Amino acid sequence: ETLNVDHNKQVLADKFHLDAWKETPKDAITMDLYYYTLQFARDMKFNREKTSAFFSIMKKTHEVAVETPFGNLEQTFRYFKELILCHAVSRPPHSIELFNVDEVRKLTEYA
């Protein structure tokens, strides 16, 4: 199990240039976000398309959170909800229905 975790984290580190994730708190936090986001998607039994969309939503939300002033919880959560809704409502070309209502609830609780 530990070897698998270490291997998966190394793959993420290579892919997202988190070479110092074992030494620097910023990279360690990002690594944990990425790793546990993928773990949650696996636990939810998401297919590749849903996993990719959820991972991208979490990654973009994190980027907004760290690029804006501290204390931006409402703004960041509003951004997260907008991204989720774009993947939960069928309204081409603006949004697609990828996640169902139950999944949206679970994703929102997770975030």
C-alpha cells in the first residue's frame, strides 16, 4: 500500500512539477490536494471523464484560492460551485450533464 501511495505521488510530482513536495509546505499541500482528489474520485468509482473533470475543478479552485487575497472563502466556493454546475446541467454549448444530483452533493461536501 505505501509503495503504491509513494509511486502515485511520484507520478503526480513528475506530471505537475512538484519536485519539492517532500520538503516544502506549499508543494506538500498541493500534492495532498491532488492525491486525495484522485483517491476520492476512485472511491466514488468515477470513470476517466468524471475523474478528469473533478480533478480539473479542484485544481482550478485551488489556483483561484491561492491567487486571490486571504479570506476569500466565499469567492472561492462560489467559483467551485459554478464549475460544478457547468458539469451538472445539460445546456450545450455552455454546460454538460456529467455529474448527477447525488454526485454534485457529494462533491460539494468533499470540497
